[in-house]
Amino acid sequence: MPIENTIYSRLTSTTALTSAVGSRIYPTIPAENLPALPFAVYRITDTEPQLTTQGVSSLTKYTLEVDSYATTVAVQAAVQAAVRAALHGYRSAGIQGSFLTGQSTEEIVEGFHTKQSFTIWGDN
């Protein structure tokens, strides 16, 4: 299963996240008809196969970014905490480990935006 599918399954099966955003979890921001806030967008921004002196390792390092948008600070904090709880320290078939490496929140015209970055070690 591609890692994006595993991430989507994990996010959509996290009750705290779906309680906050419903089914508005996307692999890209829709170009037209932006969804109602709050919503979350996830994407792999970097894929780095690991090499050893013996050749290609069975691990790949992925960088995942999750952007979330909400109208209030309280909802944004709930979404941010739910994403972190879902992915930080997560392991499964195909994912050896997922770790939060950074996050930031900013105020935008519509409300609030949080960007969370994760390093994910996955099987090739």
C-alpha cells in the first residue's frame, strides 16, 4: 500500500480529528470550491531512499506536511493536537516510525493555519 494511503487511513480513522474536521481531509487543497473550515491537507514533500555501503536499504525517509485550517484558535488547537496524536510515534505495517519534527501556527484572514512536519521512516 502506498504510504499516502496509509497516512490517509490513519488520519481518517482518528476520532478526535474527524470530530473536528469531519471528512474534510485531503491530499491537496481543492483548486475550486474550497471546503468549509476546518479542514486538513496532507502531502509527502520529500522522498529519500536510504543507501548503505551494501547498496539500497529497505527504508525510505519521507517528509510529510500536514496543513490545517480553522476559524478559531480553539478548533485549530484541537485539530493540531489530533494530527499530532495520530502521527507522532505512529508505527504500522509499512511505517517503521513517524515523528513530529516541527510545527507553526499563523493567523490568516479566514482564521488560523497550522503547518506540521513529520519524518516518516517507511519500507520500500
